[in-house]
Amino acid sequence: MFSKAFVDNAKVMAKGQVTIPKDVREVLGVASGDRITFIVEGNTVRIVNSAVYAMQMLQQDMAGEAERTGLVSEDDVMTLVKEF
């Protein structure tokens, strides 16, 4: 089930800073200057790539919107685009 799972750790410094281990950064797809999001659920924290998380939230929020507005085919979308 968790064939790609692994455990890594880091030390919390005096100001609360932590260096994210290289293997974890690679899994998240983040590099220097990128942003991460902390999702706290009870006493568990997930760290995710902020850009990926934002896109997932947008997709979730927009799910079904096209159908609700009557855009059910590519032709419907193209007609709307041409009107603008």
C-alpha cells in the first residue's frame, strides 16, 4: 500500500525554522523560493506544494460549474469565447 512511503526527519531550530529534506522537496516538487502549505488536521500536519494545492482547491470549487451554466460541449465553450 505504501510502497513509495518513506520516513525522514529534520531538526527544529530556535526560531522554528526547519530545513525540508531533499527527498521530501523532490516529492513535493518544490525548490528555493517556492511556497508550501501546511494543512493541520487534529495532531497531524500535511505539507503540500502551495501551487498544486491551490489548483486542486480551484478545481474542486469549480467542479460542475460548466454544466450548471449550460456549457456541456466544446462547441458551447467556443461559442461563449467568440461572444467575448
